[in-house]
Amino acid sequence: MTRPSDPMTGPSPQARPLADPRYGSATITPHLLRYLTLVAAERGHDLGPALRRAGLSEAALSAVGQRISYRQGSSVIREALRDLDDPALGLAVGRRQRVTAWGLVGFGLLASPTLHDALDLGVRYHGVTGSMLDYRTATVPGGAAILATARYTDSELRAFLLEEAFASVVALVRDSLHEKFAPHTVAVRHPRPPYGDAYEDYFRCRVVFDAPDDRIVFGTDWLRTPLPGADAYTLAQVLALLDAARAQGRERHDLVQGLEVSVARSLPHVPPLAQQALALGMSERTLRRRLAEHGTSYESLVDSVRLVRAEELITASDLPLHNIAGLLGFSDARTLRRAVARWFGTSPSALRGAAPGPGPS
């Protein structure tokens, strides 16, 4: 198994801090939230209010082409962890999934010649599945490993995201190949949790805690196993669709994040759309159309940048609200309060009081 050369699927750069404006970019498919919502419903809990507070809805999670931001996804996950009171929720969400849950990638896995080929395909196109982590593959003694890397510095959700990711990979392999499948080893960097036995029970293999990295290792015998649904023609069709989806995703990623970085650097002044279009070598009308094709608008991008910067300034500083409003380009503290209520469903003082660090000003 070789490391993908595609920068979209290669090793993740150093995890970015949550204050990064790209934290608010709507570039992630809502796959994980769909299954989180399903598991919650099966337990009698409605995540609808949490979704609405994040600016989402259950209908939006199933809409073709829908994208969410890391901030939106992490907000809903935090509420679910708190309300469901299940620290092993990540394992439950991962094991609930089936191979068709991953859409085109799932069909590509089914049509691959061997498990080795299927895992390579999954890593290569993991961005299409809506993953909130990044992955790469590596050859290891006795087999191959998928290594996971956090996309942002977010220790509160790290265990959940890893458990969901590794559990879903195993669930898909069991669904498409054999129910008795077990990885060779699962290793995670965090300490053994109180529910550590659930790892061994589900993965049915050696589990290493306090490891130097996060990885799931597959033995050579399983990697060589032919998949019963292998079909070269179907695989070629799926790969063509996945390449097109990834190209579109990369175009959206570059355009949206480029504009967000430009806005973040310019605050408190917001560059007019015409100025942004000129810098990109296109007309204002074309830029507005391109953003609409990607399911967003310039106004929404500006709003997401302000949201992330506001969250940082309110929770990690003791600046008075009128100063924060000025830094964000708002006219006064009252306008900031209205924006915070819309973004977070609470007041700036409550948001600050709930966060560690400096107290209210």
C-alpha cells in the first residue's frame, strides 16, 4: 500500500488552531452528522435543536451537494456527547454504518478487486465521504496501516472522531467482505478510557493506547482477500464520478478558503466583492455565480469569518465588547450581541463565561 500523492489525501499539515478562518468553511459533507442523528434518534433523543443552533436541519443533512463547516459539525457533536451522556458514542456511530453509507466511495469499495485496493480507494477519496479527519496509508511489517491526523487542534472531540472513523472502517469491511474480519492492531494516542473494553469487544484485536500515532493496521492475508462484488467496469465508472466530485470539491475548497483568508486578513474592513473578483481575474457577476454554484455567497463567507474571529476574541480575551465589535467591523456592541445570538444562540457574556480563560470584562 503506497502513500497517495494527491495533496487532498496526503499527510495533513500541522493541525490548525480553531481560530483559523477555514474552521468556518462549509467544505465537509454531512455524512457523520447523518449517522449521529440516526443513532441519537434510535436512543430517543432529537438532535434537531442542536442542528438548528448550528444553522442546519435534518433535511439539509440529506440534501445532495450539502456542505457543512467543521465548526457546525463539532458544535452538534459536542451537544450530542453531552446530552446522550455516552463517552463511547463515536464507536456507536461508526459501527452503525454500512458500506452504502459512504455513497460513491462505498460502491467503489464494493467493486474493488481486493481489500488492499478498497482501502487505497477509501483513503484517496476520503474527502468525498465527509471525514472530519485526514488520512494517509503506510506499509508496515506484516501488512499496511491507515493513519489518521486531526485537521484542527480540538482535543475535546479527538477521541470521538477517531473512534467513529476506525469503527466505521471496520464496519464497512465486515459489511462488504466478511463479518469475521478483524484488523491486526488498532492504536490511538489517547489514554485508555473507562470504556476501553469496548474497543477490544468491537475491533476483536490488540488495541494499543498511549501510542505514538493513531492507526489501524490490516494484516497481509486480509489485504489480499478478493472482494465478492469486484467488477472492473463498475469500478471504472465510479472512479470517473469520484474524480469529478473531488475536482469540484477542490475548486470549491480553493475558492472559498482563499476568499475567507482574504477577508480575515482585512478585518475590520471587508473588501467589496468587486475588489475580490478583480484580484481573482473575473467579473463580480462571475464570482457571485461561482459561489452560488458552490452553495454559498460572499455575504455568508464574511459572516463565517466574523463568527470564528468573534468566538476567539470573546472566549480567549478580556477585551470589552465594543472593542471586539470594532475589530470585527461591526458598528457597535449591540450589533455584535445580535450577531452572537444568531450564531451561537446565546449572549457574548454567556459565551465568555462558559469558556476557560479570562473572565468577563
